[in-house]
Amino acid sequence: MDASTQRLANPIGTQPDAAAITWARAACHRAVPSLLEVARDRLTLAVMGGPGPVVALLAQVGRLIGRPFGAPLPLCLPGWDPGAASALLRASPGLGTLFQPLPDTSPSRPLLVFNAAGPEAPADALIDEPVERLAGYRAVIVHPPPAPGTTPEAVAMTLLEAGLIGLPVSSAMRGEHSDALTLLDRLAATIHGFYLENAWTRGEILGSTPALRPWERLPETYRASNRAQADHLFLKLEAAGLIALPEARAGDDDAVAAPAWGQPARVERLAALEHDRWSGDRLLDGWTHGPTRDNDRKVHPDLLPYETLGEDVKEKDRVAVLTVPLILRLAGLAYRPVQPVRLRGPWPWDGAAPGLMHRRRLLRSAAAAANERAPMTLEYVAAIDDPGACAATLILARAGAPVALEGVGLDTLSGSESDPDHRRRLVALIPHCRHLSPAAGPETTALVATWHPRSGLTVDRAPALVEGGS
């Protein structure tokens, strides 16, 4: 047993600090589409790091996609002794219910990895350890930015050369990702405002309990509860096949263009997700089920599967779902259905960067396709082993289109024969991607985009669906 394994074999100091919790929120928010793939058993979850950061990350994942009343999520902990991994989960309330550590996992199984290496992580924690422990796997690795002296681009390039996709996520109070956390906190404050308004309509006196204080004077434990609800909004949208957009980009005609959020089947499905979120949050706070609520002993009668609840309890979850559009609107957001569009060659620029004429035609034709398919939002999906599609995707991403990258063919990026120009474009593309997956996408998608010499990028129904009359 080497020194690192000995260090991790005794899971002491498992209480995460504020920095670990903040990074876990930012990292999971950035990876919501991939987390949904974990929930749907298309990816396996893996977490790297010390005890405190690992606990913070698992708690956040558990709140988002945990199955409090179903089979626990399989969990890979690279570098951890199996006994230490089990002890860590047992030592933290709720984690032993929500996660099942795997003694091993097949390299054929693609991974979503969170490398909770901490702020200003050294290069060995971001590069050497993942490359060694994940050799032979297809994986997306969400990690913090490197320490000064190493650039995020250098980390991404080295990981790509090893057949791994690295996605840096910062929780620093500046830049893009701090904007995401600011948005989440604004949503949390809005959610709390709804709670205060409902309490007032029930005749409760504002300020009479700690939970009935305004956001500025709200104790941290209640702020954390509201943040958990806010974080889950984007998981609900993803599960419903929707995407949040600034209202200026989505357009003003929401009453006509937006999908009907209140569809009964959708509300019921998302209400069940909301109840699982609430239940997972309670389990992680040490609550258990009992016939009568007891706050001192942390016992609650509603810690049961959604389908067994009474209608009065289910209605609370439905109300939480039905308020989502208004919460988003107050935060300056709208929602739209999102449709993946698979990019398929051949491309006239092949593996090179498109020239000016092709770039202009690409953007014009993509804008025309977006208008034709509105209010649907098109998300262009490229395979990582298609240099021409990746070059087009980078141009579309820089113009503001949602894009995604599939890691099938990751092994083609390693070795001396791989194209360094393609890897450099991938390093530039990865931070723009809304969704990164090391797995191959579905065999069929509803829409495909191909290049035509005269019309440029053309979005059509997939040939297999047209032939089948779907």
C-alpha cells in the first residue's frame, strides 16, 4: 500500500469546508446533462480527492440525482481502499443509502469523474493521478483550475493525449462560473421569497421563527436548503428536455412559444423528482422516517416513496414544480425545448479550420435553421473523432449556439499519429460545450445536420426516421 492509499485508508476529517461545498455546487451545475446520464445508467460516477471534498461532492450529487428509495448509485473511488470507501460513506449521514461503492468497474464503462483536488491544484493532482488511475477508461473529468504556472489549456491537452476529456470549473468570485453561482443564489433568494409569501397568506407572522426571516438575515442552514432547491431547477429542466436561456435570446412571446409547463404528465414526473430531491436532502441531514414529525429527533413521516404519499403531500411537490417558470422569469430566464442535432460529414474543410466563406455560410445557414425550428433550440452535437464536425461546432459555439461533444473515438487522440491541430481545436471547444459525454450517443437522433455546397448547413430529419415514417 503506497502512501496515498494509506492516507485515504483512514477517512478522518470528512467534514467538508465552505470552499469544497462551493466548488461542488459549481462543478455539478456545470455537469448537469452528464449527471442525468449517470442517473439513467449511461455513465458511472467516479470521484477523486480527499475525504472532505469527496463528501461535499457526493452530497451535492445525492441531492441532484440520488435515489433515496431505489437502488443506490454505483460509485467508483479511484485510489481509495475499498474498506476506507465504505467507511467514508457510513460515517456521513445519507451517503450509505444513496451510493454503493464499486470494488472495480470495467474500462468499457464510460465515466463521469469529479476530481475534487481543491483550489489551485498542482499539476500532479490534475494530470498525473487521473492519467495513472484512469488508464484505459473513457472519461470526462470535471476538475478545478490548476495552480499558477500551469494553464488550463496545458491540462486539457495532456488529458486529451491520454484519451481523457478535462473540463475545468472554477468557483472563484470572478468570471463565468462565479456568475453561475450568483444566479443560483439569486434563484434561492427568490424561492425563499415565495416561501415567505405563502407563510404570510397562511397567517404566519414574518420573523416569528428563524425560517421566516428575510434572505439577508436568514440563518445559513435555511439558505442551504433554498440553494438545494435552486440547484435542482436545472436538473428538472434537463430531465424535461428543456434548456434555460436569457429572456432576450428566448424572445418575448412566451405564452405562445414556450412549451406548456403545466402538462399533467410532466408535472407529475418532475414532482416525483422534487420529492426525491427533498428526501435525499433530509437523509443527508440525518433525518429518518417515522409516523410523527419530530424536529429534535429528525424524524419525518413524509420520507417515503412519492407514489405512496397522500395527495396533500404530493400537492406540495407539484406546487414546487409549477412555480419553476415564474422563478426563472424573475431571474431573467426563459425555457425552451432543446433538440440535439448530430453533425455528419463529409465537410469541405475536412480536418482544417473552415475558411472565411465557409464560416459565413455556416453561420447564415445555422441561423436560418434556428428560425425554421423555433421555438425549438437546436444543440449541435459533434463526435470527438470527426475533426470537420468539431471545427464547425467551435464556430457555432463562439456564435452562441448550444453545442455538445461525444467522446466516442477518444482513443484516436493519443499516440504520435493523432492530429495536433485537431487536439488544439478540441481544447478550445470543450469549455464551450453545454454537454460533454465520453459515451456514444443514441444510434438514432431526430435531426441531423449535413453540409451542402450551395445551401451550407442543412438540418433535416434523420434518414432512418424518414424511411420508417416516424
